[in-house]
Amino acid sequence: TVTDEASSRLQGRFWVRLARQGLTTVQSQFNFDGELTDLQQFWFETEQVIDESNLDFYWESADTFCVCTEHGWPNKIRWSNCISEYLDGSGIYLDSQRMFNRFNSVQVVKGVRVNVPGNERYAEERRSTGLIWSGLYNSRNGINNLNEFPNGQNIVKEIEPNYGSIQKLYTRDTNLITFTEDKVFRILADKDQLFNADGGGNVSATNRPLGQTTPFQSEYGIGTNPESFAFYGSNIYFADANRGTMIQLTPANGQMFEMPNRGMNDFFRDRLFSSDRIVGMFDDYSDRYIVSMQGYDAYDPIIDEGGRFPGEGENEFGEATDDARITLGYELDTEGWTSRMSWIPEMGLTLNNKFYTWNTGQLYMHNSNTVNWNNFYGNQDDSEIEIIFNDDPSFVKNFLTLNYEGTSGWEVVSIETNSPYDDFDGRDPGILGDWVMREGKYYQAIASNAPSYVYDESQPNNVRQIGTTLVSGAKGFYMKVRLRNVGTTHQELFAVSTELIPSS
């Protein structure tokens, strides 16, 4: 029988060596035709007791057994290489490879075994770091070998596994751009590269579909978000969630760098790593790359409360949810993230200079004049823009007016400064009256609540606050203004400015 200690040592194939010195044996009985008449069963331990040799000899069976499901149960082996013998009176069993255990008698062997590579257990295999190609396909002469994968030919291209699995393949300039989790490679197609002694290389013809693999000189990859991939012209854009940044790649010159975030490094780093999906697309009509981060927790402790956008992480009822979604646009001309959209796409692409996105399986065309403006996926929304005035950030200023150039219909949602008078008596700095148009420009005065004091010797500093007074302007190091347009027609906003004086 097998003890618990021996059972724990059973791993796959095993063999036994026993000392033959001083053993007399009892053997299984056979007739003259070689048929077994009396079988002496052999039970053994896997732990070796006496070490007689440094050589490990064992015979391999033609069957394999699963350790998970078949270990511990009787298994029938179709072939054996020994005959069990029994040592009378001592309870010791011994194996012999010869009939009747006689010198130079018939030996039990498997005979000649053809040593060829092969795998009898055919099953699906996922090659996450390799590429495999089939036979040729030519529609002109009727050759279709797409279902042939001859193992005798070199049909596999392996990528360095240390950089993670292959996530995206993109053909560019007759080559194959390969995106892995932590690296991007260029694989030559229908050609190869021969390297010289000085380190240079020459391109040569070859009959192999894929040739030399060359990495781009950077440490960025596409993570597990191939859906963030988008291209336009000579540039490729994608997200590297593992490093919390957006990447721009130019295969023509081999340059790869982080897209200018201009103060949004923390924003992407805090949201990319936990997003379930990062959908990337390029809008040829507006000439901008659009990325939609979906399925992250806007209330994660890593995201600062002051760094959240208004309404970020809230559903349509204003309730907090851990399924936050946000869409941003990157302008190529200004090299910055200039827009935040209210629509959340499932996918997007440009066709014939028209930008299309999908939502709930429905296809929508953007920049259409057949529907109301600010209407996306059948929902009417508003246009909002936020401007920060921060000239001379080390000086306190008094912002007197708010001015803008554009069409009518824009209204002020909020005015915020870091003045100590903000939110006093429940009122923020705001505007007085309606917009006044002068020389093609709209003006409004800014006012805020300032505390009023009287002399009182019983109070600290001999002053006591008795109320507030409406004063002109809003004081602070900076001023943040949010404008809104609720119209359903085309509205424009060219510039927003303010008049200010140093605070006294």
C-alpha cells in the first residue's frame, strides 16, 4: 500500500530501485506458450531506501494520466516492462525484466522506438506572445491554403514574452506594427534585415511572411486596452494605462512620446489604471483625437475631490456611482486637451470625412445640420465652457468686468475666486444686470459681497462685523468663470476677457 508520505511524493512518472543483494524471489507463473497463469501483484513505495547507483533508469509508458482527476484511482497500463517476483517469508516484492528471472532468457522490452517530435494530445493552444501563419491564398489561380498549418515549415514568429501579450496588430508601410502590453515592435513583412559588423543593417528579400523584429526605442505599451488605438496621417495614438499616460507614435521616424498633457498628468494617471474600457478614435472632421475612459471609480481615494469635474461619477439623477465615464478631445493644432464631451461612445471612426460613433448598438453621425445643436444620441444638452484668469498669480487682483466676443445667448453659470469674501452670506461673486454690447463685444459688471465693520472696543482688533455690502469687482489671485449656452442652433464664442486692477 501507499503511505501518506509516499502519496505526497507522487508526481507524474515514477520508478523504483531495490537492493538485489541477498534476495530470493518468488515469480509469477507462465506456461510454455508464454501465457500468465499466476500473477504476483507488485505494490511499492516511491521513496528510495538504498542508493546503489547514480543512474536513473525507467521505462516510459504509452499512456498519460491526469494527476487532478485520475490520481488515487486504479488505472490500467497497456504495457509493462517487468514481471513481479515475491521474496518468500519477508513480504518483499522484486521486479525482473527477464522471463523466469533466468540469465540470458527472453527480456521484456518495447523494442525499437522511433524518436520523432509530436504531440498526440491535440487541443487549442493560446500563443499570447507569438504569431502563426497558414498557407498561401491566391484568388486568381484558385489557391486557398488558409486552413493548412504545416508543422514542418517555420510558420511561427515569437515576440519577447517579458513585454506581455500581443494586443494589437496594425499594418503600416508594408510592415506590421505590433503592440504588446509594455512594448511596441516593428516586424518586417516579406523581407528581412541583415546586420553588418558595424551595427548597421541592410534589407534583403526573403520568402518568409515575417522577418526581423525591431522594437521602438521607448518603454511604452498599449496595456490591455487595444480599443484605445487610433491613427491619422503619419501618427498613431493610444493609451498606456500601466503608466497612466496617453502616447503618440510616429512610425516613419520611430518617435514615441507622451502626448502633451499640460497640467492633466494627475488626471490621466488617476483614471486610466482603473478604467474598464478606454475607447480611442480620431475625428477627421474636427482634426482631434478623442478618448473615452469608462468604468472607473471617480470617488476612489487616489482621485482628489477638487480634481473631479462637475457631475463626474454621477448618474442622470445626480447620484454617486462607481461607473464613471468621461470623454475628452485632444486638439492637434493647440497640442492640448481642450474639450470634454457629454456623449459616451461605444466605438467611433471617420469615413469620407464624416465622424460616426456607436451608442447602444446604434450608429450616429456627428456634425450634422439635420438635428438640433447640443443633441447627442437623442438627448438635448447644454454647451458649457470654463475659463481661468490667472495673470500675475502672485498678486491679489480686483476683477471688475467680464467680456466676451461671439453670438448672443451665453449666460454666466458661476464666478469663483479665492477671495475671503466668497460664499459670504450664501452669495458668490456674480454679474450685475444684462449683457451690454459695445463695438461688437458683450460686457457685464462683476460684483461681490464684502463685510461691513464698526468700531467696537469689546471685540478683538476693536472691530465688529455688522453685515455685508455689495461692492464692485471680485478680489482674488485668480478668477474662474463658467459660461453656458442652452440654444439649439449654431452659437459661437471667440474670446473671453476681463478688466482688472491691482487690489489695494
